[in-house]
Amino acid sequence: MTNCKSNRVSAYRLLLCSGALMASGACAHRVVVPPTPAARAPQASFDGLDLYLNPFAIEGMNLRDGDEEIRALEVSFATLLEDQVQFGLVHLGETIPTAPEFPALQLDVRMTLNNTTYHTVVLDLLNLYPLLAGFVVPVWGHASLEMTMEVKRADGSAVQRFHTTLNDDYSNIFWSWYRNDYVENSFRRLYREAFDAMARELIAAGPVLFVAAGADPDDAVVAHHSPLPTPLTEPRQTPPNTPTEAALPALPPTAGMAAEPPPKTTEPAVAGSPQPLPARPTRAAAASHWRDAPTPPPPRPFGMIYEPLGSGPTTPLGAIATALGGIEAAAFVGIARVSSTANTATGDNLEVAAGDATQKGKRLSLYKAPETTGFFWYPTVGYLNQQISISDFRHTLPLVEIPGAVPLDVRCSNPASGTALDCGTPNAYRLDIESGYAGARAGVDAVTGNQTVQLFLSLNAGLNVVEYRNINARIGSYEATGKSWDWLRSGAFGATAGIRFPKAHLAARLIYDWEWYREIEYAEPLSFEGPVSANTVIVNGQTVAIPQEERVEVDAASLTSSCFQFALALTF
């Protein structure tokens, strides 16, 4: 019966571990992945029109997506518009003036992102086997990008609105637990296609945009116009009081694009006529400031880390996940020292079971991997299962010696049946502890590395504030099983050496812990061998000591242990 229960519990834990590993794919990859700009000839020249690109509004971001990723995506789109459409100037991160100096429009971009990944649960479970370690894990899924682009005048009134929905499938077979490139590459393709499609839409709507901004539609010079992409299904909306595209003058055919269109001659101002616009600087002289901004620093060299290298969370859910840290699974072995005491009939507090024991177990808990050198603390919540066995502790029992007495040979037997027993047979003491606990750990870390890999050493101490324990204690034929809530009855001091892979959201560490359990209460008293006393009798004129042992009832034990643990963590 016990074996069946153990097998069910092991299978349940294996399933939990598999689920955590499968979920890691959704936590490790990004969905805001700027596409690599493609080298191609400009398709249009809208040099007489400025464009103000407002901050993107993105829904469905992952935990790894932050302000830096969004900014890089905005720069990627702005670069495409400035190179391919060749607006007079693309302003990124600037508010459009109420009365801009040059004809200008503003652009709002909204995106909704989604992806779904599928696993074969059977193969995932098989890859938990250490020799496979996640080598062959087939996954597949699809990513979707919905992009809406709205063109507005300086006063915020709408000019035109464009919309597209794109989908892409992805799949992977090898090392899928530890990789995220197959998902990110899928989103990178979607962004590239969406940005190209939106650029073609702006080129096709060029004359309407120029009229809406109060510029001369003849300034919209198109060198090459590709057919509109199929996904753009929403019809263009002609702004009120503006001519339709059909009514606009035809664009002059051009075989290629000049680097800068020739400047127009300006007629002398006539009284009552609009004043000409000021001379416009060339695109080279008026390069966008976001183009001239310093490039991101190169990858950090390997060294001590005192400040976080990555960006912080940008959503409430991300902040909560960062505070929790991650999920860690560990296995441990070690040596425990167990001591049980009992009150004898004379009122003395007597140690009746004590000795060194072997210890082994498993642990699943929250864990926050260190990011910087310095002091730390983090909450701990977890599940512990450990088994402690003592094979012989009778050497701790007191023996009675009477001067001048002749001890008789000891004959041991079963009191119920009279069957002879080996008097040297040691007591077998088994203690199984299952514990769900919550508490905190604090200490100091030393972290070295870069954005790719980090090494760390830690000294720490922890205290379990509350525990819910399931305890099974056995000695001989006596057994006690029970459950209870315990407060402030266990803690640990330890040292850790580990390695962390921030981009993969993985960490591994080797731990040494010295743990103490102030009191482990049994569900019911256990019967232990008690102190040995002696009755003296006269046999053939000699004083003979007859040893006599009483049984005592023990209801609790204290425990200290030294153990080594190996742990793997999925960090948030």
C-alpha cells in the first residue's frame, strides 16, 4: 500500500516538473523583436512632408519585453519610413506642434500580439530522463500580429486608417526547453512584413496625405509602387473636404529616385497671397536625432556585477513575477543528528534515542537567483520531502553496574511468544517528513559575469515562519502518523555556488545547508527502550544483578542536519 502511494506521488511530481519545463517556453522568449532592416532602393520621396511617429501601444507582451524592446521596434519602423518613403524628417518621441513649421502629420500605431505553442506531453516526460535532458522535445505553434496604423493631422483629426493581421507558423525539435529563437524569429518575420505593408500603404496614399497636411500633392514623388498586400482589407477613408485620389493630378513617371529632388522656384510674393515656407534644410543636414543617438553600449565584459544588467519589469504581472524570483527543484543527501527525550517514572528528562542518521530528500520551492553583488533577501515558499533513518542508537542508553555483583548472561525473547531474539539487534528508527513551508532567506551574494552567463557565491540564513507537516515515525512495530501546523520551528544556514543564464532564464547551483528542527512532534507517543535498572538477589551466597529495562513513551524529536543539494531553477 505504501509503495503504491509513493509511486502515485512520484508520478504527480514528475508531471509538475514537466509542466514547469513546458511553461518555460512561454516565459523565456520575447514577442517584441525588431526586424533587421533590409537593404533596398527607396520607393518614394515625400520630402515636402514631416512625420511624427507617436509611441507604440502594444498588447500581449511577454515578461521579457520592456521599454528597450519597444523603443528598438519604434526605431526600426521609423528607419524604414525615412529610408523607403523618404519623408522630409521623421520625428520619433516628439510631440507634434499645434502649428508645425513645415507640413506635417502624426502617426499612431497599435499592435496586438499572440502566440500559441503545442507540446507532446509524452515526449516531454520521457525527456526528463537525465540521459536525454530535454534533447528531443518537439514543439510547434503559430504567432499572430494585428497592426493598426492611423494617420492624423497636427490637431489630432483622423486622415486615414490602415489595418492588417498577419500569421506565421513555427516549429522546433531539438533542445526546445532551452531555446527561444524559433518563436522570436517568427515574430521578427511578422514585423518585417507588417512594416513593409504599411510603408506601401503610405506611399499609395501619398497625394491624400499631402493635401491633408496642407502641402502640394505634386511633391509626392513615387519611384516604384508595389501592389497592395492582400491582408490590408480595410478600405481607405478619404478625409472630408479633400479631393479623392482619382481627382488628384497624375504623378509624373520616374525611372529612378534622385538623392534630393531639385528645389522649386518660388514666385515673388503677391500682396494677400500666402507667404512661402522658409527654406528647408536637406535631409542630410536635418538628420533625425534618434538616428544620431549613441548606439547601445557593447556587451559588458566579464567582471563583478554591482548594478542590474537588464531592464526592470514594465507590467504589474512582471513586477510580481520578478519579486517571486523563480521555481527551483532540488535533490539532497546528508547526515542528520536526531535526539529524542522522555520523562521517566522518576521525573528525569532522559535521552532515549539519539544518533547520526542518513538523510535524503527532494525540494520544490520559489527561488530568486542573484543579479548583483551585495546583500539580499527574498521570500521562500516550497515543498520538502525527506527521509531520515537511524540504524543503531542503543549505545546511548545508560547501563547499571553494581560493585561486586556477577552479571548473568542476557537471554532475549519476544514477550508475546517467547521466541528467542538476538540481543544485539539494533533499533531501526525511521522518520519521514513532508512539509509545506513559507518563510524568508537573507544573506550576501558575490556575482560576476555579463549579460550571457553569470557565476555567483552566496552565504545565507533562512527561517521557516510557518509549516504544515505530515510526519510518519516508526520504531520496530510502533508507528505514528499525523499532520500539524508548526510556527517558527525550523531554519537553516548555508552556502551556495551557482551559474545563471539570464537570457535562457535558467540557473543551477550546488548548496550546502546546516538545518535545524527545534521540535518534531509525533501524532502519538512512540514506545522506546528506556533506562536499565537492576535488582539484586543472593544466589549460592553471591550477589547477582538482574538487569531490568522499562519502556518509555516519546512524543517528539529534535533534528539537525548537514546536507548537500543540487538544484535547477527556472527564473522569471
